[in-house]
Amino acid sequence: MPGRAEKANSRAFLMPKKMKSDIIPWLLKRAKEEKTMETKRIEGLWDCVYCGTKQIKARNATCPNCGKSRGVDTLFYLPSDIESATLTQEQKEQTTNEPDWLCDYCDSYNRSDVSICKKCGAPRKSARYDYATLNSETKKEN
């Protein structure tokens, strides 16, 4: 005989018929919308820790105000106005889906589709980190 907790858990998934009749059309509509939804690519932002400049576009490896490179520990974030940050088709073609990789020799971030560091010429194969793995390891340490 099932215990009290098992009975309570089995009831959690029961849905009144009225609710089912309301939610099923909504789910079908939502599924149809998702198939027709356009995929957008949004450019992230970062803040300069040296001079305090805010909302620098991710495509900039250096601060446009003071010229300092973004650091290894730079955190990116999404802008509050997603529509204005949506990239055009031309801008999308200049980006990649993979995270930037970090050069072990000069600590410079490089696009995922290049095999040689743009700053010092070191080969990518020697790189141990990309932005995603480095960021996740930094969070684990904190």
C-alpha cells in the first residue's frame, strides 16, 4: 500500500478536465509559434574595470575610452534593450557560435574561427581555455 507521501506526489500531476481543455490548445499554439520564431543573435556587453566605461560592445577587445584590453575575468552581459542589440544579417555573418579562446602566451581573446593569436601569433592548439570554460572555472573558485 503506497504511503501518504507517494499519494500526494501522484496527485500533483492530476489536472482537471477543464484545465486540460484550456492548456492543450495553448500548447499547440505555442509549439507552432516556436517553429516560426526567428532566431536572433544578440551582442553582449562588458564594462571596463580600469576606467569604468559601461556597456562596451563585445566586438571591442579594448575599451574605446582608455584603450585597456578586457581582462581574462571579464564578464559579459545582455543589454536591457534586446531589440536594439539584435545583430543584422551582415553582422551575424561576422560572428561565430563558439566562445572566444584565450591565448596562453599573451592573454588575448581570439575569435573561435582563427587558429593563430591575432596579438602574438601563438597557435591555438596551445590554448587551454576558451571564454566559456574559463568563466565556469572562475565561478567554481568563488
